[in-house]
Amino acid sequence: MRSLKTMSFILFLLIPFLAFTGCSNDDDITLDGELYLTFVNTSDDLHVLIYSMQNTQVSLFDIPLNTYKKHTSQSLNVGNYLIQLKSSYYNYGTAAVQIQQGKRTSVTYDEQNNAHTSIN
């Protein structure tokens, strides 16, 4: 009988200990990634518009660039996005990108304004 009480007391202490040590710090979990844009050939009044694939009518971000700013980055939630480059003189078209959790998606616009994507 005494060993049964001792065993139940040990279980009474062990179960909460195991339950609390199983909890982890959820602050380390990131649900976003980074979009990093590089421009080789830009005009003076370039704007980067970022759209969600679910709603391509309203831009999420409008990032103005100038001739001195050749790269920019934006933190985005995981998902699929459209990037559109515009200036008052020319519409550069769109590029589709996928943002992955904890990774950097790089898009480089070359001299012919073609988009090249890589995920790191």
C-alpha cells in the first residue's frame, strides 16, 4: 500500500513536469520570408508594386525607388505574390514570386528589365 502511494506521488509530480518541459518558446517560429529586389537598369521614378495573387487589383505595397537606390527588401507572409515595376514612362511588366518560410527570395532585373528569381 505504501509503495502505491509513493508511486502515485511520483506520477503526480512527473506528469506536470513532463507537460511543462514539452512546451517550447513559440516566438522563434517565423511565418514570413523576405523579398529582396535588385535593379541593374532603372529609371528615375520607378515604383515597385507588390500584389497578393488572391487580389491583383489592390497593391499591398508601393515602394518608390530612385537612381541611387538599386535594391530594396520587404518582409512578406508566406505565399505567392506579383511584382510590378512602373514608371511614368514605361510599364516593365510583372513577375510572379513565391515567398517561403524563413527564406529570402531574390529577384534581379537586368539591363533588359528581365526578372531573374532565386530562393536562398
